[in-house]
Amino acid sequence: MKTRVLFVCMGNICRSPTAEGVLRRMVAERGLGDRIEVASAGTSGHHIGAAPDARAQAHAARRGYDLSRQRGRRVRTHDFTAFDRILAMDRDNLDELVARCPPAAQDRLGLLMRHARRHAVDVVPDPYYGGPNGFELVLDYIEDACAGLLEDLLAAPRA
């Protein structure tokens, strides 16, 4: 049985597609595609069908992550039962998820950065209105948190 992970930010064009790309590559490199499935979505519907932000794609590509095939989508009601872990990039998006999530699935929600090992921060900041350093910081945080998340997923008992 696969563990399904959904990353969530507001528009699904910067942070959550970056997290999807990072964890997807980590899973592939370890040959875990049969155990872990990865996706991303946004809490808003402003960028449905859009490719990830060109800056996010460019910075990710420099580190070997391909985000080009991803397309923005909004979190759907079905996601709350279809995914085992639903990880928000920040508290605002987590609050939105909590408000929309059925009570029986609330334990699936959390913040991605709770899995970080090297960075003692709670949230992945939105780089959209900033410069290139913001996209690099996002990658640093997400790589750290995804590595910790993968360790946590592999340590968890399998259903």
C-alpha cells in the first residue's frame, strides 16, 4: 500500500510544486516509487492549470529538479481522504486546510517544516514577491524538510 503525500501552498506555483519535485526525486533515487506517491495543490484557485512559476522552475532546475510537467490545481474535498499526509507550507494555508478538512482526517494535516532537521523554522516563506535569494532559501528549507519527511515515512509502520 502506498503512502500518499500532498504538499499545499496558496497558489500551487512556487512552494508546493517545489516540494513535490524535491520529494519525488528523493523517492525515485531510493527506488521507493512503489511505496510513496507525491502531489501538490493550492488552497486558492487562482493558478489552476498553470505551470509552476518560471523562477521556481529555474532555481529548482539548477539543483536538478524538473517541475515543468506540473500544473496548478486546487485542493479538493476528496484529497482529505485520498492522501495520508497533507503538509502545508505555512500557517495560513494550514488554517485553511483545517477549516475545510473533515474532522476524521484532521490528523493527516501538518506543516512541512516540522520534518526539518537542520532549519529551526515553522514555515516555508513565500518567495513570489521577492528576489532570487527567496527561491534559494525555499529550496534549502524544502530539501531539509523532505529529507526528514522521507526518513519519517520510512520509519513509520506500513499498513
